[in-house]
Amino acid sequence: MNMLLTLWKVINPLCLRWIQNESAKQFLSLSLAEQKKLLADLSQYRGKVSIEGKVYKKWSFYLDTIRQHFQLPCTVETRRDRAVLLESLCRKDDKILLLGDDDLLSWELAQRDFTAVTASDCDGELLHHISQLCAPLANKPRLVPGDFSDQEFDPGVKPDVVCIDPPYNLRWTQIFLSKALQSVRDKDDACLLMMINPHCFGTEDWQAILDRLQRNSFELVEHRPQFNAYPLQGLSSLLLRWGLRMIGAGTSQGPLYFTSDLFVFKRRKFAQLVVTSFHPAMESANRSAAATEVEWKVASL
């Protein structure tokens, strides 16, 4: 084991006790092998050069606000890739709900003439910024302030597609997922997009997330690794460079990115659920019991 890894084994538990940020604590709580797996995954990403010659647009208020769960905005390319994906998945008049929008996807969709976009976020200043960006556009998104940890909060839309890009810790991922599932509980053909890096979670925690989606009748239909890129600056960039050196991955002198995967889930309709739940060799009594169980699960979403 190299000297940096030896030093990190001493520092990690001290940092875990001291640091308050939940996403940082999530990383620190991983085993050393899991941490190395995440860093190795990040080391494989090579950033693209945007059409404007920039990879990152900094908001005017970026340095003026402090947010408990603030995440760096994604690259321009990532935002556009998400919009292109939605163009392939749904119609321009389908109802789209974005739970959290610090990546300004609602603005991108408004520019592409999507007519039924709702963006909800706890950050009122962010929503005001989006409103200003969309002011000259014909199809403005509906902007709803709200705290997703409040079980009573309702963004006021029953979407065809709901998109989440939660903070990368288990508690807030589950909070975002709860609100997403709540919003589509009456939709038997809903689509759920989740932007997340599975390497940020221990194996059991990640499986718990997938199991929860399956219990709510969502099937994974597409997975694109490293679909999302978030430019790192300052301390975040410094820590990633140190981490990559620690595992012997090395770093270039260019910009560094945090990345996450795209997961597309679609809900199975009730009829499909009942059919696919039966094994050909099932006895009729067992089939009836299985159908009752499936019906109960759907009714209790």
C-alpha cells in the first residue's frame, strides 16, 4: 500500500466524524475498496468541448448564495443531452416534472418548445434566475418552490415523466425518490429518469434503491454510464486530484469532472405486471394469490 493510502486510512475516520455535509459523509462512509471504485470510475471520463468553446456557464448568483445541498451545475452538453433524450422519450406537450433544477434543464426545454414543464426546487433564488432566463420565451416552465422532505408538499402536477438528480447521499436520494414516486402514483405508464452515480453508494444501499423502484412497478429500460458531467473547481477539484493520485490513477492538467449515470425506468402496466409475475408451472391457486399480492402493491403506491 502506498504512503497516500496509508495516510488516508488514518484521516478518513477523523474526517467522517468532523465533516457535516451529507454527501461528503456518504463518500467517507464507503469502504476503501468502494472509494477506490468511485475514483477509478471518475478517472475514466474525458470531457467534451462545447459548441461555444466553454464547458461550464457560471450563474451570476453562484458565489452569492450558500446552500446546504448545493451541487455544481452540469456542463452545457449534459443539459442538451438531457433535452435530446426527453425529445426522444415524449411529446412536446407531455407533462414533465423536474425535481430540482440547478442544471437549468427547464430553460433548455423551454427553448425547445416543450409546453408543460414544471420545475420545483427549494432554492427561491434559483427559480427566480430561471424565470429571468425564460422571460423572452413563448413556453415558460411552471416554477414551484418547495421542500421535498416535507411529505405534504405537492408540486401540483401528475407528470408523464419525472426527472431527479438528487444529492449523492442515501437519505436525500430516498427523499427525492419518495417525491418522484408520489407524483406518479396514479400513472400506470409513467417514466422516471434518475441521474446518479451508483458508485457513491455501498452495494446494499444501491440495491435498496433499485428494489424500491421495482416494488413500485418500475423496470429499468436503459442505463447510460457517465451520461452527466459536472465541472469541478476549487477545493472539489483539488480533492479529486489528490484522490486520483492516491489510487495511482494519475491526473491530467485539464479540467476535472464529477460524473453520474442516466437510468431510465418505466412503469409496467397492471396487466403486464400480472402476466409477467406468473411462472408457467404455477398452480391456479398460487396464481390467484400472486395476482392479489400484485394488485395490493399497485393499490398501495
